[in-house]
Amino acid sequence: MATPKISSTDMAASEGTSILTRSMFVEADLTRHWVSQKNDQYKGSGANLFFQDTLGSGWEGKLGVGLIDYEGTRTTLSYLASLAFQPSRTSHLTLAYEYDNVVYKVSRLDPLKENIVSHEFSSPFYLWISESWSFWGRCSLGRYSDRNLRTSLDASLTYMFRVDPAFSLTYAFYYLSYKERSRLYWDPRCYQSHLLILRLEEKVRSLVSVELRGSVGFSASEKRRTNPGLSIRLALPHSPRWGLDLTGEYIGDGSRGPYYSYTRTSVNMFYLLSRGN
């Protein structure tokens, strides 16, 4: 269910602040992705279904279930549950639990063949510092079915040059460590990366919103460059209840080897069931 984005950092910090109000909606995400590595290539298609309810007084609950079919390998099931609240009008904290296969997290096919899954707890935090500056961070701890432990830390600082059209620059830091090494997947003991992410969003004749994100960075711990990534998102006109987005992403990660690349296309739809005062 958790899919890698253009960087290791969630881009929430560049999206602006949001105030939780009473609402209830469902969301569906249809995906198609390709992962390529030397002597290791696979394709998968899947669907995620989410149900979210803002409970009032700044609380928000979310449940999700996902099903992905990997060609010639297996079909996997994932699910998540999260509870979010707002310590203040400019901050947002989430406590989340997720059960999933680890193919996205380790970017290899072998763990999928061995049916390795993970139980992961995370706590994303967002803070709007000022009109131009925002911070996003996340700590996560995962326990794999092969008894390995995974610890990660994401953090990003974003400067918004302008809001409409949106234009921002983000510095993102990512730390990843495993308790033990494994022959089945890429599992560094102490991996660190630094990225610069440029984001531009433009509305075309007030009908279609086009978002472009590009990234470039390096891994100081492994002395390798992280190759550029690109994301293109089209947001079609939204009605008061319906929404539809189309997204395409590409990332080549030099830290995982010169042959590693990842491509993903997705269709995201949501429907607002009810909205309170």
C-alpha cells in the first residue's frame, strides 16, 4: 500500500496547512508500476480503497485496504489504520499502523517471492512555520516477518516562493537503518541521503492543474549520487463531491545500484460522503 514517491520524503510540507473540519469521504487509487534492476524486473497492478472521517475537534481517522497483483509471482493484501489530530491550527500529527509486503520498501523482487511482510508504526508530523516556510518529519519503526527491524527518519524543510501558481524548493533528509543484513534485499546499516526538490503547479485555463516535481541528491554514507526523479500530476476539474487525479512518476536511485529505476502511474478518485458545519 505504501508506494515510494519521488523522494524518500512525503511532500506534505509543500502542500500547505489544512484545518480538520467535519467530513467523511472514500478514496480509490488504481496503480500500475514497473521496477527494474540488473537481472531483476517486475510489474504489478493494484487498487487501494480508503475510508476517512474527520471526527470534529481536530481529530481524523482513516482506514485502508489494498490488493496488488505481481505478474507471475503472487497477489498481496495490505491494510492500514491511522489517527490524526492538530495540536494547533498550523500543525498536524498522525499516528499510523500499516501491514504490507516489503517490496516497495526494499525495492527488490526476492522478498516478494519469500513472502516477507512488515508491521510498521509511524508518526508523521507537519508544521507550517510561516507564510513561506514549512517543516515535515516522520519517524517509523518496522518489524519484518524475517525478524529484521527497520528504522527510518524523514525530514524536510520547504520554502514557498509563491502560492498561485505554486512554486517551492524543498531540502529533504532521509535516514534508514536495519538491525541485520539480509541477502534478500538492500538493507544498509546506516543510510543517509540529501535531496533538493523543486515543485511547480500551474492551472491551465482554470480547468486542469498540472504539477511538476523534480529532484536531485546524493548519499553521503555510501558516496553515491541519487539520480534525478520526475513526477507529473494532472488534477481534473473537481466538483463539490468528486475528485480525480492522474499521476506519473519516475525515479532512478543511484544508491541502490546503477541499474535501479522505478516507474509508476496511478489514477486517484475520491467522493465526499458528507460534510458537517
